[in-house]
Amino acid sequence: MTRVISSFQFSQRSQTAGAKEHEPQWVPNTDVYETDDGLVIKVELAGVRREELDITVDGNSLRIAGQRADECRSSRRRFLVMEINYDAFESVIDLPPGFDISKARASYQNGFLRVDVPVAPSASSGAVSPPVTET
């Protein structure tokens, strides 16, 4: 399933029957928005350890993948509601032109991954964007 949000494409894969282990099963909630300094990508990943994240760049595409362990299911539990996604996930975000993905900075805090992608120097009328500092 592909959704078009603003001027970029957000591609996602939904859960499929018979999927293999570590094959993407779900897509985390993601916000993407522009600021004066660039593009911000914020991904909700509660319960995912930093070491379980894999962030890669291919051209103008940012791929965020990983694994959220399912430690709550057992034969002794009977769920009344189960809305939390577990197992492998993947999100691919195709960035619009005008942003310098090679200078992106990522931070992970309180279950949220934030990736700041600055405006490309040529897209900002010759001005160079200052680097984004992590808090």
C-alpha cells in the first residue's frame, strides 16, 4: 500500500499471511514535516531497542527497519484487545528534492526516532543550513 503525503511518497508493507521471520510485518506510525531548516521524520517505535534499528539511505530514499520483540504472548493469556504490532517492521520514505540526506542526523528518545534532514545548500539560495544539534 502506498500513501502520498505532501510532496513525497511513503511506502509501506502490511502484514501478510505466511510471512517469514524477520520479513516486514507492520509499518510504524510516522510524521514527516518541513521546518525552516529542513525536513523532520518522526517515527513512533515504543518498545524497540536502539540496537534493533536499521537506518539506511539509498538515493533519496530513507529506509527504517527493525524488530519489536513480542514478550507478552503465551498460551496462558487470553487477549481481549490486541492492537500493538510486534515482529519485524519497515518504513521507506522517498524524500522530495531539495534536501541533503547525506547530512541527516538521527536521535532516539522515549520511543521516538527523529531524523532531521537539512535543506540542500543549492535549495536555500546559497545559504548553508546549520547542523542540527541533538538534545
